[in-house]
Amino acid sequence: MTIKHIVMWKIEGDNKQDRALKIKEALESLRGKIEGLLAIEVGIDFSKTPESSDILLYTEFIDQEALDSYGRNPEHLKVIPIIKELRGTGERRVVDYVV
């Protein structure tokens, strides 16, 4: 069983591209630092439609325990305020599922 964890954000305010790149860099800094994290991918939207999110995080975990542990991991907790500041008041959507 593998757990997939996907998060999408809309970024509100000016300099969306610059802020998206900083979010991408912060999230990708987690690679190799989270036990049980099998894959991490961060994409920045280029379609720019009204329905689009601006940035997406795709991760895979070995199991539910690894995903739960990720939520409490100090490295992950360091990234959260960076993302919140950079996205402004934009929305956040999450999907977790099992494969």
C-alpha cells in the first residue's frame, strides 16, 4: 500500500511566479529529510486559467504512519510558515488516497 498526498495552492497578490518558485524550492528542500517519503514533486502551473491552482505538491509515502509522521516532522514544520506567507490568502486544497 502506498499513500499519495497532493496539495494545491492558489497564490494571491503580486509576483506570483517568483513566490511559486520560492515555495517550490522550500518544498523540494524536504527531499531526503523525511523518513517514509518515497517521492516528492512540485509543479508550477503554466495554463493560468481561472480554475487553475498556481502550485502543486505531489508526494508518496510508504504508509499512513509515514504521512502522519510527515505532518509532525520538524523539517516539514519549518516549511509551513514559508508557504503560508508566500501564498497570501490564496486557497489550499488537499487530497490523500491509497494505491
